[in-house]
Amino acid sequence: MAAEPETLERELGELLDVERFEPPADFVRRARVTDDSLHRAADKDPPGWWREQALAVLDWVKEPQQALDDSNAPFYTWFADGTLNASYNCLDRHVEAGRGDRVALHWRGEEGEERDLTYADLLADTQRFANALKARGIGRGDVVGIFLPMIPEVVVAMLACARIGAVHNVVFGGFSPESVKERMLFSDAKALITADGARRKGKLAAIKPAVDEVMGEVKTLDTIFVVRHADNDAPMTEGRDVFYDEVLQAADAECPPEELPAEHPLFILYSSGSTAKPKGILHTTGGYMTGVTWTHREVFDLRPDEDVFWCSADVGWVTGHSYIVYGPLSNGCTSVMYEGAPDYPDKDVWWELCERYGVTIFYTAPTAIRACIKWGAQYPERHDLSKLRLLGTVGEPINPKAWLWYHKVIGGGRCPIVDTWWQTETGGIMITTLPGAQATKPGVAGTPLPGIAAAVVDDQGEELPHGTQGLLSLTRPWPAMLRGLYRDEDRYVQTYWAKFGPRKYLVGDASKQDDEGYVSVIGRVDDVINVSGHRLSTAEVESAIVSHPKVAEAACIGQADEDTGQAIAAFVTLEGDLEGDDAMVAELRDHVASRIGKLARPKRIIWSDELPKTRSGKIMRRLLKDIAEGRELGDVTTLKDPDVMAQLEEKIKIAQAEEG
């Protein structure tokens, strides 16, 4: 029976006073890790311990004898004398072990289409497409662009590249063709894999015609492979363009995996680059595969023979690379892959899929959780979520209110939550809790994982006392770390190592650490507002605002202010049909003051029916800052709904007229 909203609100209010949740006894009884033994073992000899994990979780052609080479810091290498193949580790070894019939991917399209692909299915398609790539002259070290929706072919494309030593450069499906062109130009891509079209919330987007308008400028591009996905006419250029299904059918069935050095490039992933040239973050094979395979297994307490894992991210982001493709497939588990929005055809589609496929581990973003809170608990309560045993969050800090709702409504109070902190640059999860061994604290990420070392430091790199806000830094190299920025060594050094030197990685996040070593990641350093000489995190203020029962979502920015240097402006979305007024403004400001202090009260509150977000759910605070300060808007092509900005502009004009 569904809980009444008032009852749920009361129960969540009572839970706000709970500072820590111990691992449930039923979970601990079967957990992979139940104590601190892994942390202690890793601390004795971190490089040697990582080599042990590399040998344990991966199959090597030539086992590495050396772990870390730091002689040319910050250009670190790992397992450099070893050889392996990522595609083999994700596919062949499971088929050879008799697990070829296991479902690798339960794929669901937003119109209800379904495909189940086994490990044998994926291996067959990957070998054929690898041969198709080679037939078009693509080999070791060549860059292949991938611009596809969330369909199984994107996984095949990535693994086919890895099989022959080509370097894939995946571009998020929500980016504009101009952004795709930019990334292909920067990387000198030799081929691009795209689709005739994609569906989103019942609408069709014609991809290939839009791509054709700009790809002529990429002179290195010899081939465009086109996946027929949306039954949409795709213009084809003779000699350059080929259909994916046709080349797959024509290709040889067998393609042995290339034996590749551990430091061979696996992929480039470009950051969005809102104000500067995008950064091409480079990851290599052995270290990255070690990191994502190990973290996927241990952080999610994985039982490959039993679990159904679902990471709701897009493959176009690093979360999708690491925890949709390489981590889960390397571990041989069954995953769910969904092409569609979380509210189409209705707001319970995620929970319908969890029930249908028996999902046991669910990994999503706090932004998505807050959207679910706004829609209401009645949607997940329509479905049986009793098979869920572990929940995870990724992408941004999660405020305690959202954490507790996730814990109570989705997890039924029985599922540990792993709040994971990591970056595109780190390759895999760095800071979280091991769910059978450590208590969780709402809104607090956790401790550095075994083999990882982190510190909160001041501007000079000196470690700060516990409880003091400072800069998060990583003080020890790790296998899955980026190996540089593609063709831009100077920028790599300047961005990550210039501030503290070549042995202390600058994360770029503000954070603090408690007496148990748990790290709270507060937000990006450039999301810290200086009000009257006091540093306040926008994420911290946002968390205070959304803890109010009438608030669904909030985003804060800093604005220039004559009196205080900077002031806080808050864009606020209220629950349901509630409307903001002066009384509500006063109520929210008092609420923030009670949570953080009077200094943190927003000077301006702008009511917004919706916040500007990318299709992956990231709030574009840069655009909010532009609009609040009257600047010309930057690139809005990645927004889920560009019309949101026009509505906000109108609200800003009305507010300014009333103020002045």
C-alpha cells in the first residue's frame, strides 16, 4: 500500500536527524568485504597491491612484472611491461568459460522495443565489426568517433575498436553536430559511427543529415558507418558512407584480439568545454581496465552469477564507459541498458524496468533522484522493487534530503547507498564506502578506496585539520588515472599538476574531511561564493534550500554585489503546483539561515518551473550566471529544453522591473 505523502514527509523528517546508517545485517552476511582488511593490505605497498588486483581481475597475455613507473611524474605509467586486450576481457574469456549464454545486456527502447544480447551475441557482432573497421583501413592507434544513441551497437563499436587497437572517441548523443565535428577535428578521427536517427520522448531526431552538414570539414574522415535504428532516411555519400548492418553481414566472423601493451590508448573522452577548447582526456588499457573492473566488483558488492546491474547514465559520459561497458562486461555480469527519458512514456518507467528485469543494483545521479522526488513516491510505489539490494549515486554531491528519499522510497530502508565521487580524469570510483564494511552518512561520499590516497589541503598544498574546508587533492597515483590530454601535454601539466607539483593531483573540488576520514565533496572550486570574505559553496546552499519540504530543486550562483563582494542568487523550483510569493521568499531565506547561517541567505530568489539541464540531467549553472548578469548566452545546444532559458529571461526582466 502506498504511503500517504504526509506520512512519508514525517518519516523523512525524522530520518534527517540520523547521521549514519550501519550496513544492514542481512547485507553484511553475504557481503564481499566486511572489514578494513583491504584498506590495510593496500596501505602496506600500494603499487604492489594494485598489481595483485590487476592479475586477479583481468586476463593478461603477458603478465606485468612492474606496477608503477613514476620516474617521469606526472606522466605516470602502470603495468607497462604487460600486454592484454580489453575486448577479450569483456567478451571472449566469459564465452570460453562457458558463460556465452548469459545475458550481457537487457536493452529497452523508449517505445517498448526489447533486445536481449548474450555474451556470445556481443562477441559475434564485435568480431564482425572489428573486421569491418579493418576492411576500411582502420588499425592500431587510429581514432574512431562514435556518435550513437543508447543502443547495443554503441557497445559493439567501442569493443570492436578495443579489439583491434583503435582509439574510440565517443560523443554524447545530446551534443550538437557542431560539437561532434569539433571533437573529430581535434582528434584527427579516421572514421565516425553514427545512426540514421534517435528517438526521445516520442520525437524523432534525424542524426545523419545533421552530421553531414558539418563533417565535410573533417578532412581525415574516410568512413562514416550508419546504424539503421529509427527507420529514418539517411543520405549516403558514395565511397564514404556505409550501412552498419551491411558491413557486419559481409565481414568475416572471426577476428582474434590484438595483443596490446598495457599503456596502449583505449579511448579519448572530451570534456564539454563551455568556455575553452575541450580537453581530450586520454585513458590507456591496462590501468583503466584494472580500475574499473576492481571498483565495479567491490564497490557494488557484485555477484556476477546473480546480480542484474543498471547504471542509468549515458555511454557518452565516463560513467557509461566505466559502469555500463567496461566494468560490468569485464566482470561478466548482466546489465540493463535503456534508451529513453526517465519520465517517458510515464514517470514510472525506471521502476517498471527494475521490476521487469529484476534489477538488484541501481546506480543513478542525484539530479534524477530529485526529479523523482518532485514527481512523487506514487510512481515507484506502483512496482515491486524488492529485488534491489544496493543503490548508488554518481555525478555530483547528493543532499541529505534526496539521499534519505532514495534510501526510504527506492531502497525500502534495506539497501546500502554507495555515494561515489570520481571524475572523467580518474577513470573510476575513488571515494565512497565499501557497503558491507562501512557505515554510510547521508550527503557524505565516504573514504578513499583501498589503494587511493586523498587529502584536503589549503592553497599551498598543506593538509588541513579535519572539519576545515579546503581543496581536495589526490596524493598518490592510481592505475585508472588519465595519462594526459590528447596532444596537449602542457595543458595537462598546467591543469592538474602546476599548483601543487607533479606528485599531488589538483581535483578542483572543495571538500572537507571528518574525524573518521569521511570526505564531503562540497562542489567545484569555481562554485564557491565569497560573501563578505566568507567562502560558501553553492552546493551547500542548494542542499539547504531543497531540504525545505516545499522545494523540489534549486540551483545557486554567485553575483557581483556592492556591499558583500558577491551575493547568492537562487533559482528555485517548488513542489507540484505551488507558486512562489514574498512570504515564501522570506520563509526560504529563514530556512537557509537556520541550516547554515544568516550569511548564506540568498539575496535573490527567482522562481523557475524548470532549470536548464543537459539531456544527461546536469544543471547548467553557467547559463544561469549569464542570464542573471545580463550577458549573452553561451552555447545552449546541449540543453534538454532550450525554451527554458527564454522563460527564465522573462522572469528575470519582471523581477528586475519590480526591484528597480
